[in-house]
Amino acid sequence: MKRVRILVIDDEASVTRGISLNLEALGSYEVRQENDPRNAIATARAFMPDLILLDVMMPHIDGSDLARELRADPLLKRVPVIFLTALLTTRETKGHEVRVAGWNYLAKPVDLAELTRAIESHL
Amino acid sequence: MGALVTAIGRPSWHASLLEWLGRQGRASVAAGSLALVTAIGAVDYGTGSEVSVTLLYLMPVALGAWAGGRGVGVGMAGASALTWLGAGLLEPGAGGDPLVLAWNASTLAGMFALVALALAALRQSKANLEAAVAQRTATLQEEVLQRRRAEVRLQQVNADLHSTQLQLIEAAKMEAVGRMAAGVAHEVKNPLMTLGMGAGYFLQRRPAHADEAALLQDMKQAVGRASHIINGLLDFARPRPRQLAPADLNEVVDDALKLVRHQLATQKVTVQRQLQPGLPPLPLDRVRMEHVIVNLLTNAAQAMPGGGTVTVRTSMHAGGDRPPDQAPQIRLDIEDTGEGIPPEHLGRVFDPFFTTKPLGEGTGLGLSIVHRIVQIHGGGVVLANLSSGGACATVTFRSS
């Protein structure tokens, strides 16, 4: 059975590692980590993920700008993106993924069950 | 005449008399003075040109000049001299030379006329002086009035400035707190996520010992609690745009009660619901107002660790503490049967980070957030002790 490919883009390696270990332990996900947003487009083109988990506040390139670049890329424009943000509260997102201005958001720290639920809803 | 009697009865009767005379018409004064001249002439005729009687003629002259002005005074001088001459010529046994009498009469007329002119001028000067004083007094009074108005305006401007300054300080403070909160959120939530994910990962691997699993669960809960505190800080610091829509306060109260029903039951807290039907709709951000009510209910429940009763009451008061033409006030009271709030804490309960709960159990932001949300709605919130024991949180709104 083909595993779902997830690309996690976050400048914090501990965060990408945590997400990667948890999702891969479930068996149905193949996760690629990218901690340098400047390489994100190239990594995504090489990996061709089914879904991208993207941090908002990153050095060099802001998550929102990166998301726009992904949308503009002919190969990646259809790949769903879920933002992971520290700036929203779980009460604002009502404990689950929310859509703000056309983008999907999850509030950090996100729980594994919530993360998988959000991923599955976009596949 | 009655006024004249009253005037004479006063201690400063002469001043009052002169004042009264001054108010009489010129014709009345002339008639009165002429009558006095006639009366003095009669006395003069009877006494035989005594010098003392001659001096009496000064009375109508002075009266006429003072009360009737220059013309009446000079007229009385002439009338007095003529009367004096008549009395001198006609009195019994008069043997004087008529020419000498006439010469004396003309001299008398001249002297009386001079007295009349002097008195009339004096009276005019007095009137001019009084008018100038009255005008100056009126000007001064107007200046005093204007100065008072200016003072009131200045006080108002000062009060406005003070209020604006406080608002600016508050806004600057909140902006700083907001920046800090955003920074803290970013710096703390990422490590929390790492910890949470780490604990979750090891839990997935099914630890061999139950203690290890319990420890990992504790770690996940600790992450949840820390996250809750950071979220509270973000909530407090960030005034999100209001989403006001007309809402029935009673419905919002019921929705909030549904959210905490289970928690209250677990804490052996009974809810008494006393909601006044037919309240006018209020412009509310329902989610935020639910948050306020849930917070106040939770607070009330925490004030009764052994259980008790929470009374939730809504009511409408015409005008409230404002004038009767103001919109009615809608009130929400949440009362508990706990031990009340220590008086020394009453003034600080809405301060950010103020808490009486043991370390690690409260963020100290709950009531600050309540205060802030109510403030954003243009309402007010107070927490007070009840005379019957317990405390009451009162939220007030102005119905539009």
C-alpha cells in the first residue's frame, strides 16, 4: 500500500523530527523534513508530497510567502498546505483546523490525533 | 407715601429718601416743591421775614434741583424769591422800600439759582458715577463669568487629556504585551510541540512499564497546561476585531451553561437560573461573551471547593445609574455561596496575572480577559462580596 507523502517545513528541527517520528510510527505516512525554507521548493519538487505542513514564522522566507510560491509552482500548486502556527490559540481554532483567508491552520502545539485528522481531511 | 414712610423708618433714611425722590417724575417733584414754597411763603407771611424762615426756602430749591434737575431747581429758586418778595410786601405792617425788597429778592433768586445749579450738577455727577460703577460692575461680573466658564472648559479639557493619556498608556502597554505575547508564543510553543510530540511518540511505542506510560501522559498534560497559559496570554494581549451581532443575552448564558454543566456537576455545584424573559437584544460577540460567562461560572465554582450554589441572573434596569432618558441597563449577575473575596484582593482581581490559586493552578489571566472583553463591548464588570456571604460578579451592558 502506497504511503501518504508528507513534507514538513519548519525551521525548528525538533518540531519536524517530532512530527516525522510520530507520523511514520503510524505506518501509513512517509515524511520528509525541511528545516531551511529557502530549499523548500526544491525539496518539494524532488519529493512531490501529497500534503505539506508549513510553519508560519520562519527566518529568510515567511511561511505565507512560501505558500504563495508553492501555489505559483505548476508542479506543486495542487498540493494541499496546512499551516502550523504558534500565533493562533487552540480556542481561536476551536481545537481543530481552521480556514482563514483561504488557508488552513492548526495551532501549535498540535496533538497527533488532530494532526492526522487534518491530514486525512485533505487527502 | 407708604414707600416714603418705609424709607424714613430705615436707619439710613436720608439716603433712602433721596433715592425715593430720585425715582419721582419731574412734574411731581415740581408740584411738591411748589407746594412747599407756598407753605413756607405762608409761614414767612406770618412771621415777618425772619432770616431763619428765609433759609427755609432753600428746602424746595434743593428738593427741586436734586430730584427734578437743573430746570426744576432754578424754577424753584425763582418761585421762592417771588414768594419771599410777595410775603415781604404783603405782610402786615410792612414798611420796607419795595425797591430794596425787589433787589434783595433778585439777589436771593440768584443765590438760590446758584445752589440749585450746584446741587443739580452734584446729582448728575453722582448719577454718572453710579452708572459708571454699575457698568464696570457688570463688565467685571461678565469677566468673572467668562473666567469661570473658561475654568470649567479647562477642567473638561484636562479631564479629556487625562483620559486620552490613560488610553494611550493602556494601548501602548497592550501593544507591548501583545508583542511580548507573540514572541513568547513563538519561542515557547515550538518547544512545547517538540515535548508533546516526543511524549506522544514514546506513548505510541507502548512502554513496557505502566509508570513510564503514566509519566509520558503527565508530560502530555503538562504540555497542554503550558499551552493553555500561553493561549491565555495571547487572548489577553490581542484585541481581535469584534464580531458584534444582536444577540439575546439569555441565550448566550444558556449556551455557556451547557459548556460548563458537566464541570459544575462534578464539583457539586447547583445552578439556579433566574433569567428575565424579554430582554432587548444586545450587540454581542457571542463566542467572546460565552467565554466571559464560562470564566465567571468557573471562577464561582472554584470559590466553592466543597460545592454550593451558583445563581445566574439577568435583569433590565431603566436608566441604571444614568439619567432617565438614557437607554436601559442590562445586568448579568453571577453569585456564589463561597467565602467571598478577601477585601485586600477586591481591587486587584482584574489585574493581569493576579491569582490566589496555588502556584501552577491558575494563570491569573481569566478575570483580566473577562474585563477586557466586557470593556470591548462597552460594558462594565465588577466583583463584590455579598452581605449574605459569597461573591457576586456583575456585568452591565447599555441597551442601544
